[in-house]
Amino acid sequence: MNKKLKTFYLSGVAWIPSYRDFDWYDTTVEATSKENALEVFNETSMAKFMKYDPCVQTKKEWIDMHKRMDEITYA
């Protein structure tokens, strides 16, 4: 049985080789769950540059976070 893939957003601090410094890094992956999203991300070339495990969020969680940030920023 094939599970439906969803978009997950991953973010965290990573070593960015082109900057030669740490910076915020975020990306998306298609996966079946948050756990699977981390597994999928760990297969990418950027995974080895992460300082810590990235934060994994659903699309709704990602949008809600940005709404809260906008409320604080533009209040």
C-alpha cells in the first residue's frame, strides 16, 4: 500500500560551505511522516552539515509559525 506523500519543512543551523560559516538553513522534503521526513533529509548532501537535528514541521505548522512571527514583527 502506498502512503500519500506530504510536504515537510526542515530548518536549523548548518555549516554553509560557500559562506564558510554557520547560518540558518531550511528546505522541504516529500515524505509520509515527520520521522520519514528526517530519514529522507538525512539522505541529502546537506544533512552532514547540520549542527543539530533540524526542526521538522508540517505545512500547517510552518505557516502558523510565520503568522506568529509576522504578528510579533508588525505589531
